[in-house]
Amino acid sequence: MKKILLLIIVFSFCYTLFSQNQWNQIHPYPTLKNLHDVHFNSEEEGWITGNDLSGGSIMYTNDAGVTWETQTSGHDTPYSSLFFIDDNEGWAGGWKCIFHTNNKGNTWESQQLPDIRAYINDIFFLNQNIGWAVGERNTILKTTDGGESWTIEQYSFWSNIRFNGVSFRDTLNGFAVGGRSWDDYGVIMKTKDGGETWVDVSPEYCYGLTSITFIDTITGWICGYGGTAGQPAELLKTIDGGQTWIKQVTDNHTRFNDVHFVDQDNGMILDANNRVYLTSNGGLSWDSIIPPGGYDLVKLSFWDNNGCYAVGYNGKIVKSTNGGSSWENVGQSIGSNLTSIGFFNSYTGLATGNNILYQTENGGNSWTRDTILSKTDYYLLRVYGLTGYLVSSDFKMAKTLNGGESWDLLNIPYNTDYYQDLQFVNENTGYLCGDFGVLKKTIDGGITWEDKSLNSEYNLNSMSFINEELGWLFDISGRTLLKTEDGGDSWSVNLQGDLLNMYFLDEDIGFVKTVNPRGLLKTTDGGNSWENIIDFPSGDGFVYFINESVGWYIAGSKVYNTYNGGITWQDEKIFDYTRINDIFFLDDNQGWLAGNVGFVAICDFTVNIGEAIVSPSPISVFPNPVHEYVEVKLDDIQGIINEIKVFNLQGKQIMHFTNLSETGSFIFNVSSLQSGAYFIEVTTEQNEHVVKFIVQ
């Protein structure tokens, strides 16, 4: 079997929505969705639930998070809870729904619920038959047949009580914990008859509660959040089966999201401020650990006494194998908001974020902090072929001429503020601009700099130089576009108004984004005249063109594309829970996006199985894009298909059909796959062929 290589090749550049501009998120993996619950049977096998603006999903891994598959295609409800009773059987709850699986999530079936309008925030089963579910609007449900039917123990549409956790010590004794939405006071409800009746046993002055755990029939803990006046987060303990709950002293934390104890002494709490608290003395004292990244962690799952996963917002997944003493990221190697990105080739690239420099050697799928230049804080990156420049906060410029293999460190002129933009038009001539009209020019590759500053009322946040003489500056304070034709010695006002930003493709073609009205101005004569070519629905955004016809408009989390020079635009992609800050193209075909929470996406990349695709393939797939069933068809209708493999963009095999002996064509279901690009390797009697297809 051929070795799977992650190579970057590009299909023909066709001006169609399908083939022209396919952006696929590659980091963080597998998702940017807010994750709400997690369950792992072992270090390798587990599930996570996540939601975005388009709905929810349940994702499954059996290789410790190296790869994930989405298991609930067709169910777009937001999911908020997850519970597995063993290695195969589990339940997932969400908005007015509970789904059930008995085959590791290969299939999830919707269970019949009573008529409630509430999120199911937690699920707990004692065995395969007896379980409870709790949620908003005072919701407590019970099943005695594994969820085939659920009965209402408590529910009121007008209630302000929301339950966040439920736990039972046996078939009779259990607790539901939560809070009141109007005053954030905590609620602890107790039952002694399996949920038939519930009694409020809430302590006085208790704030909203989020999680409950028991280690035996008498010892348990509840955690929650503090009051609006800065009161410490709640931590309650019982040693009498819940007859009484004693508040434990905590520091001034805002919120505890989850609590878990493995025995009488050793426990863990997730804090909303991205901290994990550990105790080895039953909660008398706590030590704090800061996992990598910077996002709220909301749920824990232990697979044994030492190993656990935690999940949180923006696709955050971390893992510990030593009881929480140390943590590692799973699928997310950047904990910063990325502000600039650049690549020397299809594999090797750099990105900056929060004054941290990151590097990748696999096209952006994973990132590490740079070790060569790590002693200073770099915040601005520009790459031109194998030449790259980095600007630091201590007024240094790092320069490479060999794709980052070695760097020279140069001084740049001191400025009272950060430089906002850097551009080189060739290996010798470059410019730096910033606030207070600061403009610096070098003609010796950055060794020396000449002051070309303008009026201090200008705040210069971007520039576009076409050659050594011709260039434009943008003044964000005065919403003014300035032009020079003598290398920055003199400047004239080219355009003024409610302008937002500018981009020039060459000496003739340029674009200016306007705020009011929300439009895009275009010039084809170097700024002598401007025409408003389109009114955009969004006022905040920037454009980027790779040639006269093909370009992109980035507005927050949205990517629009044009194939006719900006006359018309299409809404290509929406990446929820991030803001896209930069776009970079290595050539006309290979591009990257970078944004908040470590977001990286690639454009029109292909996985090559052992060799490049250099000629038209004798196979085709239909329909393409596909929602459910896809047909692989041979041009030679008498040919035999022996084997089919499906790979994702990381080169990971995710489907495999063997011993087919199918004549002419083969049909299979891809509805379980996440939306995005995939590749099919088809083995016939004569050869192997690769074809790309899109799942919508």
C-alpha cells in the first residue's frame, strides 16, 4: 500500500464557485465550535459535543484526537450534554431532544420526549434502563426503559429554574442542581423516591450551581459560580449523603464549571478563567494549573484516576495523563489570536499572534512556537518568496533570504508606537509606517532607514507600493488615501471620504472599501478616477486580489469571492466563532487565512496519494458537491472497481471499501462526513486514481 503523503498540489484554476475558492479550516482541529460536553472511555476513544450558529454535532475519535468523525449528520440541533453508560451505549441531549446510540455512535436515534421547550443540560444513567435528564424551565425527566419513553417529573414553561447537573447514588436517592435565572441563586433539589417527589435543600445564600459528583453513597461535591459583587465561586461538600452541604473556602474566582473527584482526597475543578484547580486533601486546599491556550474549559471526562480530557469554547480540547498536573493541547497548537501569516513554500510558514511567533512545517495543520527568534516579541510578518521580514515590539527587524533557515537581526528606527505596516518592493527598498504620520524608508535592505514622515495628524495604518516610486498610504484618522510618485518624497491626496481601507493590485487597478455608504470603489487608472462597483452588506472588511479577476473580501468571519474583478461577489464561507485577520497567497492557487483563536484555513488544497495528479482522471464522482450518496463511475463502463479509500485533507484514511469487484460504478453514503473537501482513491484492475469531491 502506498504511503499517504500530505503534499500541496492544485487542480486547474477554473472560475466556478465549486473549484475556484474552496476554503477549509485546518486549525484548530476538528472544530471551532463551542464544546459543551465530553466523554472518553479510554485515552484513545471518546466523544465531544459542539455547537455553532448553524447547529450542533457529535464528534468521535478512536486515536486520542488525531482524527475525528462527525456522527450526527442530519441532526442540526444544538447539543448540550453527553452521557455514556459503557463503551457502546450513550445519550446526547440538546434543545428539546435526546438521542441514543448502542453502537459507539455509528448511528444515533432520536428518542421520544414529552412536549417540553428546554435544553437538556445533563443526563445521568444508573444502568442501561434507568436514567434522568435535567435542563431549563425546571425540567426533570425520567426513563425506566433506556429512553424509549421519558416521563416528566418536573417542568414548567414559565419557571426561571435551570438545572445544570444531576446525579443519583442508587435508584431512589438523587440530586439535581442549578440556579434561578433572575437572581442567580443556587438550587439543590433532592429526591428519596427515584424522582417521584423532589425537595428543595438549597443552602442559604448559595449562588448558581453547575456540576455535582459523588464518589460513594455519602461523599459528594457541588460547584458553581459567585455573585455579581465578586463573591467567591461556590464549592459545597457533603459527607452524609446530601443531608447537609458545607461550603468550602475558595479564593475570589468568578465561576467553577465542573468538579470531579477520583477518591476521598484527589479532585479537580475547572475554573472559568482557564484554570484547573487540584486538591489532594479532600478540598481543604487547592493548587492552580493553567492549561495551554486561553479559553473557558467547561467539562471534564476521566478515563481512569489519572487520565482526563477537558473541553471548552472555540473548539478547545486539552488532555492530562497525570491527574491534571500538566496538560497538552489536542488538535489546537496555537493559543493566540493570529494577526499575520505567510508561507515560503507549500509546507513552511510563519504566523504571529499576541507578540508570539509560530512556525509550521506541514502547511498549517499544526504549529509550534518558534525557537530561533523566540527571545523577542514579533507582531508583524511579511513574506515575499523565500524572503521574509518580522517586526518586533522592541524595534528590531528579523530578515531571512532563504525561507527562514537563517535570520539577520537589524535595528529599525525607534517609534513611540508600533509600526502598523511593513512593505518591501524589492530586496533593497522597503517602507515602515505608523501613527503620527511616521514613514521610514530603506534602500539597503533595512540596514539604514531614512525619515520620510508626514504630518503628525496622520495615522498611517497601511500602504501599497507598486515599485520604488509609486505607492499609496492610508490614513485611518482622516479616512484619506495618499499617493506618491517619487518614492515617498512628496504626497498628494488621492481620495478622501468615509474610507475604511485600500488594496492595490498594480499601478492601475486598486480598491477602496467605504463605510458609509457601504461600498467598494475601484480604479483602473491608478487612482485618477474611482467608481463604486458594489454595495456590500457589511461595512467592516478588507479586500485582497491575486489577479485582475479573482479576489476575496473578508468581513469578520465571512469570506466572499469574486471572479470578475469585484463587480459581483458570492458568500463563499462562514467560519463561526472567529474573526479573520489576514490572508496570504503563495501563488495564484495556494492560500491561507488566519484569525482569532488560532484559526487557519487553506484554499484549494489537494492530498496526493504517492504521486501528483497530472492528467485527467478516468473516474468521476456524482453528484459533486454531495449531501448523502455519491457515485464513483469509470469512463470504461466495463472496468472493475476493486477497492475505494476516502481521505480527508490531513491525508487520514476515513473510509475503506475492499473486495468490491464492481463493474463500472460504485455508490456509497458520505452523510456522516463533515462538510469540506475529500479525496477518493479508486483501485481498478489496471491502476489507482485519485479524484476530489466536496461534502456539503
